[in-house]
Amino acid sequence: MTLSIKHFFKQFLIVFFITIGLHFVLFRFIPQLGLTTVFFTKMYVFMLVLSIAHFVSLQFIFRKWSKYAGFLFTGLSFVKMALSIVFLFPYLMPLTYQSKPFALNFIFVYFVFLIFDVVFITQELKKI
């Protein structure tokens, strides 16, 4: 089984730009979100790099061990989750008034991309 990079990027970039656009509008018009521009940018760059690395890893692994595709996807998702926690850790440990808004905004973005990953990979696995 091979995953289509072109198909993935086309759908992922649509979801990515819609998410960043909506989040940016909320960020600008609702100051209670507590985001800084630096964290907003770092968060989306991190999620972009992590999602692309996740997909490229899946593509490589699916070529080698396609019958274990579901288990491998789950394992890589746990690695992705662990890396996200490591990324978020410096923002959470010195507990400040901004820790909670940072975490909630990051979790929102993480779950949007997680839902996209699950839907996309499920569609691809059905094609087998």
C-alpha cells in the first residue's frame, strides 16, 4: 500500500489554512484567548512540521508493513502526542495566568489535525 503525498498535501493544506484562518480571526477579535503572536506562530509551525513528518513516516512504514497499518498509525500517533507534550511543557511548567489559554489553544489545534489524520488514514485504509 502506498499513500498519495499529493492527495494528502492537497487536503491537509486546505484544513491547515482554514484552521489557521479561523484561529487567527478569533485570536485578533477575542483578546481573552490569551495568545501571543510568537506562540501562535510557533504552535502552527510545530503542528505543520509534526503532521508532515507523521505522514511521511506513515508512508514509509506502510510500504514496508502494510498489514500492520492500523497498529503502526496508532504507535506513530502516540509518538506525535509525546512530542506535542514536550513542546507544550515549557509553556505549562512555570504556571502563569497564560498557561491555561496556551494549553487550550494548542489542544484545539492538535485535535483538529488529529481528526484530519484519522479521517484521511481511515479513507486510505479502506482502499486496500
